[in-house]
Amino acid sequence: MENLWAPWRIEYILSKKPAGCIFCDKPGENKDEENMILHRGRYHFIIMNAFPYNNGHMMVVPFRHTATLSAWAGDEQQEMMQLADLAVELLRKTMHPDGFNLGINMGIVGGAGVADHIHLHIVPRWNGDTNFMPVLSDTRVISEHLRATFGTLKKALAEMEIG
């Protein structure tokens, strides 16, 4: 199925891709609001997906540039799962989804858009969240502006106790 996510998707498709890695570059810019970085941990950060599969789609991304999970210290593995849990709880609190898809796409063949920097997707799902648009026109409807979703999540995250 093709996804239409105007206007950001076509802007991304037609844009010249920067050299380097977006997941390494974005945290280094220290523009978390602009880059929609919701939270920074010791080893990972939570960032909104700029081209979401669904409203609230975010990712847990390691600061360390790596394409695999191998050779990760236990603390790194543990923090990825802790931040995934934090993201799920944040989405439960703000968007009330009925379920979630969590996944890592490893390699281009595995569906990774950024194949050389592993990341964990957290996608909220609702009963009946598929409507006629994907069936008739291969178009997915994103019902809220990405910046509005970021603002809601950021405010709720500030209200949550983070251990």
C-alpha cells in the first residue's frame, strides 16, 4: 500500500538527502523541539517519526551508531526496553490506543529506511483504525498534525514521573 502524507512526504522524497546519519545528527543539533525529540536517556532517545504509519508513531533510537543489537551492553539493552515502555505509557495516557506494534526493521530488505542505524518503532493502533482510504485509494489518513501530536506528548511526558 502506498502512503500519502502531505506535505511532508513529498518534501522528503524530493529533497536532497544530507550526508551522514539523521539519527546521529539530530541529537547533536540540540534542537529537540524542532527535531521532535521527546526524551533523552543515557544510551537512547525517543523521537517522533516524521513519516508516521499512524498518529503518535515514535521511535527509540540509540545514540551509538550501530546496525545491529549484537555487542550491546546489558544497560543499553535494558534502557531501550525501558524507553519503549515509557513511550507506550505516554501514548496510553494521551491517545488511548487499543494496542501497539513495536518492531525493529534490520537491513534494507527487512524494511529499514535507515538501515545502518538501528531503531525501535512504537506505533499505536486503534480498533477500526483502517478506513476506506487505504482500500479505495492506497492512501493513509493521518488525522492530526505531527507538531500537534508532539506538543501533546511532550506536555504529558513532563507530567509523568520518570525514574
